[in-house]
Amino acid sequence: MELKNDLIYIADDHIMVAQGISSLLQQLGYTNSRIFTNGEELLKACHSKIPAWIFLDVYMPEGDGISTLQKLRGNGYQMPVLMLSMTAEKKYVDTSMEQGANAYLHKSCDALEIGKAMGAIEKNNKYISTAVNYINTSTIKVSINSEYYLKEALTKREVEVLSKYCDGFSTEEIAQQLFLSAATVDTHKKKIMQKFGVSTLSKLVAVAIKSYFV
């Protein structure tokens, strides 16, 4: 395997996800990556040293992915930007591409797909994850492993709730943080579990983290 010294910035507020992407990149020979937990940190780093590639989570505090992408392009940065998300809603794909993203990857992607995306970009093409049903995202079916699959795309609120559970917060704590009732959070949890095809919260969190969905 040829080692590549390209500097890569990865921004994701979930460290485990960022580390997972970094690990996948290492499988492709990219060993020089830096991890950031929000868009503002990444922008500051770009002012000091410009990376060859950027992987950018769509949902982040202190500078979400799309607003960070807008600032990057507004400041004249032309490096390839690959958006990362666990949602596959067409509007987010469209907005990302309109703002100058070069690729939109689902967080269930593997090293092979990342390599395909980077290869497409090097040939001046755009890339949209094979996990994204771009024509009709309401019927999305995303493979996680041989046992589980995401039967339907998550809503933005469901992404927020799932992320909180993966961070170890209780239903009551999530309700306070998102200004919702505990009953509403519990309803979101049940819908998310149905979409993942799991019956317990512990299994949901384990599958979500293992598959880099958050």
C-alpha cells in the first residue's frame, strides 16, 4: 500500500466517529490527519495550514457542517470537502452540493467507498454515497451489518436524540437539553429503534456507534 502524506482535516463532534474515519483513511494509506470537534476549530486551523482534504460532519455545535462549508468557500478555500452524515434526506444532499461540497458520504461508509469518493473527486467528479437513495430517501435501506439495517431515513430531531443517547445521557437529561418533554423523547427513541430494527436502547447505541451513524 502506498503511503500518502496529504494532510486531512476531519471535523465531527463525536470523537469516536472522527477516529473511525481516520482509521478508514489509514487503510487507504492516508496517515496524516487531524481531528476537530466543531467547524470553528477547523476554520481556525485552515488559516494556519491548508489541508489537502476535509471531511465535515453535517451536524455539529459551534459551526455546523453546512455553515462551515459556506465559510470555507466564501474565504476562497478550494480543497475537496466531503460531507459526513447519518441522515440521507435529499434536501441536505442538495444544500451541501449547492454550497460547494465535493461528496456526500453516509456515516455507514467503509474504506472502499471513501476511496471511490476520493477517486471520483480527483477526476473532477462529484460523489454521493451509495447509501443515499437520492431519488426517494423515504425508502432508504442502509446496510449496517448482516443483522441490522436502517429501514428508513432518520429525521434531524431523531439524529439529535440518538446522538444524545450515544453520549450517555438519560431520557430526562435529553428532554432538558433539547427543551422537550420526556414523553416526546421516549417517542423519538421508539421510532429510532423501529427504524434500526432493534428492541433495546443498549443495542441501538451499540449498533449506531459501531456503524459510525453518530
